[in-house]
Amino acid sequence: MKRFFDLVFSMGAIVLLLPVFVVVSFGVLLDGRGGILFRQQRVGLNGRLFPILKFRTMKPDDGRQLQITVGSRDPRITHVGYWLRRYKLDELPQLFNVLVGQMSLVGPRPEVPKYVALYSDEQRRVLTVRPGITDLASLKYFEESDLIAQSSDPEKTYVEIIMPEKLRLNMEYINRPSLRNDVRIIFHTVLRILGITR
């Protein structure tokens, strides 16, 4: 049922948001050299690697120099990229990841191999479900990069404080799976993006 919901929702969203995809694509191209999409290897279901898709928000090559984005005004972020990140529009291409079965609409956000290697055996349970575009942790850490920017050691803050809490929330989600819960998370994500709730 969850996979059917993902398919129907992602196909419908891609069709409805096609004008947005076109406008954003032109915006990214006009904002500087580099491609429209950013691809990065993430760890998915059962530990398989897959290329997560995002609209490019950073200057060419800069996105590979440091995996943690430090603040919404990180100098590596392009002008258009700032607005795409603010309204989470850079995540829209992940609807195609959902369509082909690499991701779900709701599920633990997929991490890069570097951080998955630090998971405990219990935390690796998050790899038993498809990763998602949004989840409970995404709602709690909606402005994660700005939070990290306040730290004198961003990497340490992420690994020792933020990542364990995100994994705890992911485990909570896994332990109580339901389509109703998925719809609720999607609804709250949309409200958060629109600035209606905090």
C-alpha cells in the first residue's frame, strides 16, 4: 500500500509541478556555470548506494569540498540556490527517486556512506526501510544548516548531537509504521515549508 501511495503521489506531483521544474531549471542555469542537477551517492534500502537527485544549489565543485552545509548563507551557495534551499525546492527532483523505487515520500533521510559507517547495529535498522524525502527528523531539524553554523565544530556537532537524535526519531517512525502517519508527516512538511507552522 505504501509503495502504491508513493507511485500515485509522485507521478501526480511531477505532472502538477512540471512548470515549477522548468522555471527552477532555467533559474539554476542562469545563475552560473554548472549543471541543473546535483547527484550524490547516498545509502538506501538494505545498504544499497543510489544517486540522490537535487537541483544544484552550490557553485561548481564546491559541493564536494565539505559535506555539511554551514548556514543558509554558506558562501558556496548560489543566489538562486539560497531560495531553493529556503523553500526546499532543491529536493523536488527526488520525486523521480521515489518514482523508480529508490526512495519513499516518507522515511529516514538517506545519509552519505561516511556517516552510515558510524551507525551502531541498532541504528542500522533505518536501512531496512526505503529512505524518504521527509520524515520526523526533517521536521525537527528543518533549519539544520543554520543550527550547525552556530557551532565552532560543525562536524562534531552533527555526528555527536544531531545525527543520533535524527536516528532516534527515525527508529520511532520505523516502530510505528502507518500510511496515516505518512500523510500527517507530509501535511506538516508542507505547512512548514509554507511558513504556516514552526
